[in-house]
Amino acid sequence: MEHDREEPRLPRPRGPLSRGVATYLRGAGGLPRLEEIVRAEVYGEDLQLALYLCYELHYRGFAGVSPDREWDPGLLRVRAALEQRFLSALRTDARVHDSLDEALADLLVEPVDGTGVSHFLRDEGELWHLREYAAQRSLYHLKEADPHAWVLPRLWGRAKAAMAAVEFDEWGGGRAERVHARLFADLMADLGLDTTYGRYLDAASAEALVTVNLMSLFGLHRALRGALVGHFATVEITSSPGSRRLAEAMRRTGAGPAAEHFYDEHVEADAVHEQVVRHDVIGGLLEQEPYLAPDVTFGIDATEFVEERFGARLLADWRASRSSLSAPLDRETTHTS
């Protein structure tokens, strides 16, 4: 990951909202108007890219963009309007479970005849499918566990200690070569992908952007700390069986040893994390703040909702023998306004 300290370049805009935010970040124009935000498709690529640009200022930022933009009052007002639309839509569309116990119980059930993305990749996926999948997942995995770290100052006691322990594992247990973001970069290299942070933002579908924006939305708001814990629980509880299938996909296609290792590592690590998250992170949180149980449930349901949308997009495209990407993998990142 030789480019891992470089700030990513701004992506190509996908509509008036993302164009307005990108132009403002470069100091070359004004921000989008509220009426433009209200009219935009909430899960569409323009609104989601605009929101992603706002959020990324809290991670690596962008080349040529002043770090001061992170707390720019005008940009924060635009971000708040984008978030309000996103969160309102999620609360309407993602509600499934009436109780946290039901939500957790459903996460623990593996369907006998699964039909999701990991099943497709294990059984019939080709290398081009794996490359597309890795490119889009790189928006998260090259900063794996970072969005969940926002919740640490908002927890205490048993929940905080357990959350920190899991995050420590995600960050390699103190060993740089074992940081999961590093392991994913090695996977990408095996697949012939560019490991530069943010390189495939142009290629990512709207559905992929939504999955990454969700964890930033939850992480950056103290009021949504319960939802962030629900998101984290969903990831950790469902990761081990899905990772096992993806490891088998990597072996079957000859993707390479690093590609296999990334998912093999998650099979073992996340089987342990699942117990810690359920019993100590969630259990500890609700001992101290039992009124957050509905928020944890919402976090689980929202995560399942956006992941199912992303999976449906991938499978619809792949089964029609077409790319799931918004731009070719070898396309250069542009700076057009």
C-alpha cells in the first residue's frame, strides 16, 4: 500500500449536489441549494456522493482541499440537510424488527439455501466479479474499523473495554503488517487492483456508497451511538460465514494467497468478535443505557437494508453479464466540474 499516506483526489461529480460540494471544496464555487437536496433521489448516486465527500473530510480528506473545510459551517449545514434526508428514509424503509432480541436472533440464522453475493462468488463467480467486488468494498476496507472508532468516546465501562478490544484486533493487535486495511490492500494487489486509498470512488455504485455512508452517519453522531453499535454487531455476527464463502471463492478462482488470507483471517477473528460484541459491547451498553435498545435494533435493520440493496444490485448486474460499476476499473480519476 505504497500510496496509503496520500490524500485521494476528488472524484468526478455525478449531479448538481456532488458537483456543488466538490466545486466548493476546491474553492471555486458555492454550495448546493436546499431545494436541490430536497429534490434529489435519497439513495441516488448524486446525493450519496455529495454526502461521502462531506464525510471523507473526517478521514483522509482530499488532495488540494484545505483541512479547514472539515469544520466549515456552510458545508456542515449542507451535510446536515443531506443527512436528514438519508436518516429519515432509513427510518421509514429499514424498520423490520420490533425488538432487539428478534433482530439478533435473525442475524444468527444462516439460511440453508443462501442466494446472496458470497454464495454467488463461491459457486460461480469469476475473477472479474471478485475484482469488482473488491474495488467497491475498498471504500470501507481500506479504512476498516475506523468509522466504528467514533463510538469509543461515547461508551464506558464494559462496553468501551470490549469495543476497544475488538478494534485493537481490527488494527492488527499492534502489528502494522496485520492491520486489516493492510491485509485488504494485499488482497487487492493479488487481484491486480490499485491499492491507492480512494482510487475506486469513481467506480463505486450508489448502493456501495450508501453502505459506507451509513457507518459514518452513525459514527459521527453521538445521538446515534446505539445504531453504530447495532451496525458493528451486524458486521461482526454475519462476517464469519460470509468470509468463509469468500475465502472459498478466492481459492477456487486462484485469486492469490493474500486474497485468501484476508477472508481466512476474518473467519477466525470474527467468530470470536461475534461473542464479544453480543455479550459485552451490546450487553454492557444496555446495562448502562437500556433505553438505547431500539437504536441498536435500528442499526441492525438499517445495515441489513443497505447491504441487501447493494447485494441485489451486484447480482442483478452480474447475472445479466454486465458490470456493476459506475466507471471502468482502469479509468483515471477525473477533476471535471
